[in-house]
Amino acid sequence: MYNNKHHISVVIPVYNCSGYIKELYIRLVNTLETIDNNFEIIFVNDASPEKDWEYIKELAKSDIRIKGINLSRNFGQHYAITAGLDFTTGDWIIVMDGDLQDPPEEIIKLYSKTKEGFDVVFGRRYNRQDNIPKKFVSKLFHRLFDYLADRDTDETIANFSICSCDVISSYRLLREQSRSYPDFIRWMGYKTAFINIEHGKRLIGDSSYTFRKRLKLATSIIVAHSNKPLKLSIGFGFVISLISLIYGLYLILRYLFMAQPPQGWTSVMVSVYFIGGLLFANLGIIGLYLGKVFDETKNRPLYLLKEKINM
């Protein structure tokens, strides 16, 4: 699996990227050849419904430096990245998206920054080429995520990065089911730099990374890396209990000193439904954590391969 050593490996997860693959290949080769001719490009097809795999096979037949991994089903972007990284042989490994919003020409900036002694360099999309609603939703999403996950993330940073082979060797040791490539890399604590890069526009189609998928990924990461939702539910429960206790004392005192018994059942029923809703919400939060424990104990593989090319 690691027979032939390269100077640079590029890992690209693709899903509905058939309109970009050929141009991406040309621009990548032109860029990488200015750095070193000894490189490999690994396309990981995450069971795309388009012709991504056909284009990858076509490129691999004409250029042995192109390698392909075809997953048995759609596992998700970060699982596809893991599959590609498991097969890299480079001294330096680049991870990027396949829709040309990570311009291949910016690799030169990332690679140059490593010469200053950094093990990891992330590209910061300081001028994102997205519409205003998408930018607003992304910023709101990250603020909520940071609060619940107890961390300080930067919404301008995604997967586009370069890492040393030592960093990726450490990354391969992390086999949790809940995966986020940039979070894992930053968690490991290697010397990391961030530089501004250009961000390209998506010219064909829409991103497959919908808000629903982003929300699912965020929930998975929060549950996997933070206990804050459990702490919030405990704190909220104490607050509700305190309010209920104060209100109960108020009713007792009003009955004893003012001879005014509680009127009707409306307030009682509202309180019952309110507390019942909180209990179900707390059980749901606990269920999420138990579900993650259950997923990890099954110890299933992170991905399954259907086909490989030039590996």
C-alpha cells in the first residue's frame, strides 16, 4: 500500500463534480509540476450519481500519477477524505475540494509556508465567493456551533490544507465514527499556520453540502467532542426546579395568609406539559450520546472500497 514514495500527495473527495474533474486535473498538474514532478493525485469517488468515476478512470488510464478510489456507497465527505489519506505516500499531503472553489494555484502558497517550519498550513478563504444568504447562514451556524462545542472556530477555514506525512500518520490513528478532518488536524496540536487564499466561485450546480448535512455533521461533532449540551440541560433543569419551588411556596403562603386557594387547572396542565417537554428533550440529548457510544462499540470500518485504480 505504501510502496512508491512521492513528494506530494493530493487527496480530493468528489461527489457531483463531473463537470470539474478534467479542468481540475489540468490545473493541478500545471501547478504541482512547478513544485516537484514526483506527485500523486488521489480522487475519492463518494458514490457520486454523476459520471465522476468514469472521468477518474479515463484520467488514470492516461496518467499513472492519477489514482482513484471508488467507495461502495456514499459515506460522506470526511470519510472519503480518510479513505484517500489512508493510501497517501507523499512527504506532504494536500486535501482540497473537487469543485474548483479551492483553486489549485493556491497550493504554491500553502507549500511555500511549510518552508517556515510549519507541519500544517490551512488556507483561509478571506473573500468567500458565496451569496449573502449563504454567508449569513454559515456565520450563524458557526456561532451556534462554537457555543455548544465550547470552541472558537473560523468559518473561513475548511479542508484546503497541506500537512506533513508525520501529521497524516497521526491522523490515521484516529478512527472514531464521528469525523471532521480539520477538527482532527487542529486537535492534534502540530505547529499550524493559516494563510489567506483566493476562493473560487462554483460555476456548475449547487453544493451537495446542504444545511441539513451541515447540521447533521455539527451535531455529530458536538456530541463527540463536548459535554456542554448535557451541562446545559442540567443547568436548565435546576432553573426550572427553582422557579417551580418559588412558585409553590408563593401558592402555599397565599393560601395560608390570604385564604386564596389555587384557581383552576390551566396553570397545572401548562406546567405538566412544559416539564414533560423538557424531560423528553433531555432524554433525547442523553440518547444522542448513548447512540454515539453504541456506534463506536460496533467497531465497523469507516468506509468500504468498491474499486481502486493505479494503487
